[in-house]
Amino acid sequence: MEIFLDTANLEEIRRGARLGVVNGVTTNPSLAAKEGIGTSGSYKEAVQEIATIISGPISIEVVSQDVEGMVTEGREIAGWIDNPWVKIPSTEAGFEAISVLAKDGIRINQTLCFSPNQAMLGAQAGSTVVSPFVGRLDDIGHDGMELVSDIVSIFRYYALETKVMAASIRHPQHCIMAAKAGAHISTVPYGVLMQMTKHPLTDSGVSRFADDWRKATQ
Ligand code: G3P
């Protein structure tokens, strides 16, 4: 399973990239706004900067809600960088926009997916990847990971090319569960990536080896 960073924070992306484990980045208007993008700089400039750090796909979200607006924005966004995935929401207008943009050869990250039906429609329309939002479903008492698992099973059954990206990841256990469910990608906040690197027994083991070696060589 590939790991993408779900952030628009350049420092987090730089640090994640240094580990050599980050295959792509996902952004959205909320994440961009959190970094002051929109007031202190443009979304386009921020994304172009991210593209100098990460060569993998970078997801950039449209903010229009009608077909024409999404298609216009999607075509524009697709020209910003070499490896863009245009994020389009799983709405009626979104599916129409996906089908138009996909025919142009533009790669689509179908976002805000909360049901297998939305995933199946997106795959038919031409989504490159569909993003079930795990944490937001868990937040309302549903089983977000069951959605990931259902979509993976359906796509496998019909040998669909559309990939599954587990999104709205809140903790490291979500990543393990997404990998076991067969998700192709998990997009994770930087904090979760850092948690994934850690285990207390690794830390105590490193200390003990260092102590034992120091004693033996004193
Ligand atoms: O990329 C979008 C998605 O991951 C959002 O996550 O935490 O806002 O539910 P969250």
C-alpha cells in the first residue's frame, strides 16, 4: 500500500519526503486554508512548490459545485504541474464533471466518497482513484473501514482499474486496517505518519543496545 501525505504544509511534506516513504500528496481547500494559502499565496503556487518536493501525484481540489465550473477548474488545475490528480466530489454534478475530464485524459481523485454506490458510479465515470473518508464515517458511528473493504471487493470482483485511497485517516491503526482491506493507497496526516514510525520497544531496544555497547567498550 502506498502512503500519501494529507497536508498542504510544506515543511511536513519536506520532512515526510526525506524518509523516502511518501508516494504522493493530497490537499483540499480546508488543508490549504489552514496553511494561509488563499490569503498569503495562491493555491497554484503552493501546489507548484509541493511538486518540487514530491514527484508522485498531487491531488488538488476544485471548489466549484456545478459541472461547468468543475470542468473549467479541473482543466486549469491539470496544467499547474506534471502529475496532478484533480479532486472532484462524489456528487451528481461531480460524476458528470469526472466523465468529461476523464475523457480529456485528466486523472481524477474522486473525493468525499461515503458509499459503495458513489464509488461504483465514479469508477464508471472514469475516476483514477476513489477516496472513501474513513474517519468522518467513524465520527458519526458508522464503520469507515467497512466502506474501504466493500469498495476494494467490488472493484476486484469486476477487475476495475480505479484505485482505492483510504482518506480521512485519524490514527495508525486505520493504516493497518486499510492495508489489510487491500486499499492501494492511504493518505495520512503528518502526525499519523510520525506515529507509524514509532514503537516503544524499538526505542527501548535502541537504548539498551547503546548502553550494553558502552559498558562493554568502557
Ligand atoms: O483529504 C481529505 C481527507 O483526508 C480529510 O480528512 O480528517 O478532514 O476528515 P478529515
